[in-house]
Amino acid sequence: QVPLVESGGGLVQPGGSLRLSCAASGFAFSIYAMGWYRQVPGKQREWVAGISSGGSTNYADSVKGRLTISRDNAQKTVYLQMNSLKFEDTAVYYCNALLYGREFWGQGTQVTVSS
């Protein structure tokens, strides 16, 4: 059983929107902090946004005001609403779950911003 499965990536034009989803299974989702990261070839994976078990959110400066992270504990899903997308948002987006050093990663979903 794969603990985290991302979906919702795709090709979008600059200025467009996408919503990524990450479905969790096999662990106590509601007590984990959740996050989204992204990675482009040849670069390190970078943190994009995070949400605590209590719902507090934080964002990388590069995405503030454009991306919104949220969670639905009943559905065991975390979302990343992506608006006003830019070319530089192109990356593979990964979902992460973290609790006291126990960590899970998803397999990633590709987001491509292109005209």
C-alpha cells in the first residue's frame, strides 16, 4: 500500500490554475504535518508549502499569494491550489507527511507551465 498518491498535475498555460491532490492511506493522517515540495532536473527538491495537523499554513516566498495548501482529514487528502502559474513553477510536485521524524513521500506529479 502506497502511503501517499499525488494527482492533478498536467500542462497549463501561464496564468492558469491547477489543483493537486494527495491521497493518504495506511497511517494516522490527521496528526501528521503535510507539505508539498517540488523538484526540477538538476536541482535540489525545494519546499513549497506546509500545513500543520492543526491547519496552520506556511509558504515559500516564491509562491505566496498564488498557491494555497489545505487538508481534509475526513478524506485523508491534502490539496495544493495553484493559481497565476508561471513558467518557473514547472516541476515535479511531491507530497510529504511528517511526524517526529517518521516521514512519507509520494511518487510525484508533473506540472508543466508552457504556452
